[in-house]
Amino acid sequence: MSQYLITQNYKKCIGCFACVVHCKIENNLPVGPRFCDILPVGPKEINGVPRIIFVYMNCFHCEEAFCMKACPTGAMTKRVKDGIVYVREDLCIGCKSCIKACPWGIPQWNPNSRKVFKCHLCMHRLDRGEKPACVEGCTTSCLNFTKPEEATANIRREYAERIAENLKAILR
Amino acid sequence: MNEKKVVYSLCCMCTGRCPIMVEVENGVIKHIWGNPYVFGAKSLCPRGAAGVAFEYDNERPQYPMIRDGERGSGKWRRVSWEEAFDFLADKFKKIIEEYGAKAIALSDRGGPHTELHKLFLRALGSPNYFTHHATCSNSVHNAHMSVAGHARNTVGFDYKNCKYLVVFGRNLLESLITGEARNVIEMINSGGKLVYIDVRWTYTASKAYKFFIINPGTDYALALALINVIVNQQLYEADFVNRYVIGLKYLKTFIQPYTPEWAAKETGIPAEEIRRMAYEAAENKPSVIFHPGWMTAWYSQDFYFRRAIYILNALMGSYEAKGGIFISKGAGDCGVKIKQPTSIAPKVTEERCDGAGTEYPWIKGQWGMLQRLPEVIETGQPYPIKAYIAMRHDPLASMPDLETWIKAFEKLDLVVAIDVNWSWTSWYADIILPEATYLERTDNVIERKGLKPQLALRQKVIEPRFDAKSRFQIFKTLAEKLGKGEYFPWRDEIEMVNWQLEGTGFTFEDFAKKGIIDLTQEPIWYDRKNLKFNTPSGKIEVFSEALENSGIPSLSPYEKPTPTPEGHLRLITGKVALHTQGRTTSNNLYLNELCPENYLYIHPSFAKKQGLKEGDLVEISNNGVSQKIRVRITPYIHPEIGFMLHGFGDPVPVRTRSFGKGASDVVLMKGQLKVTVGGNCPLFETFIKIDKI
């Protein structure tokens, strides 16, 4: 697993696709492939109001990456310093094994180069000290570029704050 | 040499004008972000982000063209700018000699970047400036003027601190502006309650505390019943109402018939829910907003419906209250005075051709009634109009009754399209002038009004990619050729900007650092005990003498909507985050990829009756016109509604991505080129017949 994690606040996401467009612009993607995506799920009635959830998907940058194991040429590469899984285009032969191997449909077919390319967490931006474009441009700032240890600490803190809101009930 | 720079500017992918931060590398735009000095993040909606794809698209007019065939034939001859200007000067001169300058009309999409178009008309002496508001905000603008002496947009909404927000069909989270969407989300996530009323479910509805599907055309009934409960139960903010509201007694008498039980039958919303809404709003007053809407060219009674919404806000005392409606503060509130280019030329005293402000005294000329223009052209009454300039506006694609427009065009000596896009109107123009895009030009300084007013500037990021000119260059050259150069005394845009800023202590250079100039650190609130409204009485006029004197009642009895004919649906349209202002977004490489066509959304009961399945291709017709579209079926829509996104069914072949995809809502709205009491076209009074193909 890369040392990074992108979290999404479902309550704030409005399904506007700004993340996808910012990503496509930043990485100059042709029509078709998407490095990250928004999958609307619903609507489903909850307490009388039809609710929809927008599931944000990008590459998990797995520790034991299916795509890497499937790649016969070593094109699917893990960056040593932070674990980002990316494609070395010069080594890719376009066999699509990684596409078949990934359970989440992450590697994308580039119709122009006829090779695979995929989310690399905008590593050119990370190296400049910036966040991935999807996170940076998100309309409502519902995406958060973080690290797993930070994310779990945040979840605990938010949980504690919710408890605190209800202090009257707890201490009655 | 790798040269990187950042330019702060203002977006123009829609009319929201969000502040942006543009990254440029070796003269090429790499990315457009939201301005972090304004948003606190680089957030920018998908349309704004796709501005890069817009800029580098070749499917837009690339040089001046003069028509070389029949109007609408799509045959053009490339000309030099010199030839284009001479052609125009010659035509304008002839028209002015024969009919006077008032025979020249211009329309645009409104907003603060219209100064130079207005100045051009003023310089010539024509009063016939129009905005697109006949199909947008006319009813809400004119209603608010009559109630509080404010336009729709001279007040703002303090969403962040709002505790109870009631919205009638204003799809805040899809038909969105970045800053507003962020604030609404912040409100919802900090416990503010959103009540959403619409004829269909939207993403905004999905985030609501309560969502009601209302019977189409009955929103006014709901507003009246809310007023009924609030007034009869004395739930209003008494201090505020006693101080500022004129006509409470008149209101009380008027609303007596409009009980929640009565409204329940009209709207389909249970009486106890209406009552609860009134009580809940009152519990949260004055941090309450009843949202008056934005695109409000819906119904014939819109003017009164919007008046009723503003009255609800007045009853809640939400004007200039934290979490309510604030009066937008400008530079003047910070002791800074900027000069407006239009102030250089004398005001035109000639009467407008559309009757706004004269025949219709309560309709403001600043927006006009563009729907009257074809009739004026046809009849030559009250006087002839012989030239029409469509300035970044596409009436053929956005106003009803296409044939009426095209027929009227035949009586014109000159149709000019100035645009960054191939518009439908440009297809029927005599001459097309390609405007430099918003990334290729500098415009006039604008005030970003609000609680913390700022000055903001759209500035040139890169040189025009094609043979295009800025609106400044276009109107300045035309004015000079017509002997009116004195009204455009600035050499270039930067000189104009510095002239606007004279005496403020700021200059053009001050926009380099952040793109905006902050005029205050703290939000400015007026004293709630000393508010002054720009109405004749200086108060909030529930009863308006000005209206009554014009023969218009201050409040009008509710009229039942026309029943939907059997086998028909009422056509309602709207927008998504990926597309507004269809001409800018529908053919965009990425926005088109993500949302290439529109669908007709219908209720399962209607689908069953008509034997329609998901994905079926249907022909929709009304009044002799028809469009083809695919069907989507959803239970979360009123059974009498057919909903589709606006801005599709592009007929311009050179826009290859959007050409022919989906259906045009506006084409189907044939017969709605009408003047209603609010000055709006009643677009949502269109009934469509649906036949499976």
C-alpha cells in the first residue's frame, strides 16, 4: 500500500464530476479513460427522502498489487519511496493483463498510445508538494489527501466530537 | 526554458464569474483552479476546470466572417478585421441616417461585464439594450424591485449561518456556482435544515431534510398558505415587520382564503406539513431564507409567486439578518468609488422599443423584454429596428419561437453575432466577429458585492489563439468608425482599468497578486434598525402604490394551472453541474464526454400508459414542432412532468461533438414568446405529446 490515502466525505459530495475533469485536464487524458471516477448509487429512500451516494473511486495503490503481479514486462511499477503504483510506458506492451487482474477496474486503456495508463496520484504534483488534482479541485472539498494513520486519527477525533455533542445525554 | 506563471482572473464558462487561478507553462494553459484567496481552497466546478479544453478547442469561430449565401446556409467568407469593421460601419451609418441610432438593438446575458456593450449603445444614442432575462430572471428581478427596491442579485444569502432554507426548485447543488455550493454544503453539514420543493427529485433534494414533490404550477399556492399561517398565527418577526413592512393589513385580508387545507388540495403537500414548515421557519427566524429562485421564467403568475417569497422573507425579518438575506455591499460601502465606463456617455432619453418602463412601468428597462423584439421588428412599432447585435447571447437557441425570430431577422438590414462560440444565432447572422475568450482578454473592473466586497478583474492570460479581438477592441473600433471615439478614450483595456480605479489608490498591478482586491477585512452589516429600501416609500412594499397606479394589483388571486391534456406532459427543464449555458459547455471535449446528451425523464405511471420502456426513442411534439429523445423512467418525478436538461439538440454542424445529440427544450416551447406580468416568458406552460418511434 502506498503511504497515501484519499478519503471522501459522502455528506459533502454533490456528484458534480469536478474531480474527474480536474484529473483529465491535469493528466491530459483523451476522451474515454478516467483515472478517477464518480459512481452515483441510488437514489434510495431513507426517512422519506430519496438519497443518492456518489462513490469516488481511484487506485488504491495496493501493497500486493494484482496489476503488478499480472504484468509480464515489469511496466507496472511501484515507486520505492512512497509505494505509488504507476505504468512505465516504455515497458508496456499493451497486453491488458493488468486490466483483467485488477478487481476494481483501475488500469485504463489509452486509445492513442495503445498502452495502459493509470492513476499515479499526480506524482508530478506530489513531488512539488501539491495534492492530486482530483482532491485539489473538488468543488466542495469533500476529498481529502491524507495518510492512513492520519485518516484513522481523524475518524476517532470526529467520533469523539460526535459523542461530545451528546454530552448532556451521556451525563444526565 | 521552462517558464511557469500563475494568473488570477474570472471564469466565464457560465455566468457565475468565479474567481480563478490559471497555471501557465511556456505560454500554454495547464490548469484552471478556483482562486484560493476567495474560496480558501483551489476548488472549481467541472465547467470551470474544463475551461482549458474550451480554450484549446478548434471548433469555434477563428476569424471574422461575412455571410456568403442565404441566412442559415452556413456559407461564410473569411474577411480581415478591417473589412469587417468597414462593412459594419457602412451598414450602421446607413441605418442611423435613415432610422436613427435607436434602430440598433443589442442583447447579451447581463451581468457586470456588459459595460462596454452598453457604452457603445449609449455612445450611438440607442436605448435598446436587452439582456437574456426574459428567459431567466425577469420575474424575480422585477418582483424584488417592487417589494424591496432590489434586483435578484443586489442581495445575497448568508447560507453558512442559515438555520432553515426553503427552496422552490432552485437546484443549488447541480445548477451550481462553486462558492454557493460550498456554502450550502457547509450549512447542511453544520445542522442547517434544507426544505426542498420541486416537481422532481434532484441531487439538491437528496441532501434535504424534507423533500416535497409539488403539483406543477402550484408553488404560488404553497407560498400563500405559508403566509396565511405566519400572519394568522402571528409567527412573524414583529419588530422588523412593524418597522419596515407596508401593507400588513392588506396582506392579512388577502391571504384569508389561502389556508393550508386549501393549499394541500392544490399542491398535493399535506396541510400539516405546510403548517409545520411555517412554524419551523418561524422558530429559526431571522436566520431563515425562502429562496426566491434564479432562472424564474416558469409561469404566467411568476411575478406574484416571487413577490410572495420575498414577503415571506420580510415576515421572517431575514433581510440583513445573520443567516438570512443580506443586502450586498459594494465598494462604496468601503469608501472606495470606482468609475464605470458607461458613465462617460450621457444617458439615452429616447423611449425603449419594448415598452419596459413606459407601457409596462413596473418592468425595468435595465433588463428589458427581449421577447418583444421580434414583434417590434415585424411591425415597426413603436419605431423600426433595423440592426441587431447578439453579443455572447444566442436567442435562437434560448428563446422560444425560433421561426418568429428567423422571420423577424428577414426584416433586419443587419444581424451581428459576436461570440467565442458557434451559436445558433451566428448561423443566421450576416457577420460573425470572434471574440477573444475569457482567457485571452481583459475586461472592466467589477465589484464582487457581498458582506465583504472586493474588486475583481478578468485579465488576459494568453494571447488569442485565433484571429479574435476583445470586446473592448471591437466596440472601441466600431465607435471610432462611427465618429464616437470620444466615448472610448482609453488606448487599451489596462488604461480603462486604471481609469476606473483613479482616486482609489489602486491600479491594474494590484490585481496581480490575488486577482481580487479586498476592501474590508470584516463583514459589513447595516444597522437593522435603520434599513432603507429603494422603493418609493423606502420600506418593504407588500402593498405597492406604484403597482396599483400602473393598474397592477399588489397581490393577485391565485390562478389554477391549466390541466395537463390527456396523453401529454408538462415540459420542465433544468441544468446539471457539467452543463449550463449550453453553447459554452455542450461541445466541450470533457463535459460532452461526461454528459453527451439529454433524456426525457418520465414517471412509471405515464410510461405504463404510453407503453414506454427505459431507453425508448420517442418523438416529442408541441404546436407543430417536434424533437427526438430517449426516455428514462424514475418514480421521483411528478406524473404529469416530462423533464429534460436544457442546452441540447445542437443544430450547428461545425460543433461535431454536440451536433444533433438529444433534444432542444426551447424548440419545443413554441408559443411561449409571451409577455407576462413579470416580464418573463412562461416557459413551463408548455405541454408536450409523446409518441414512441
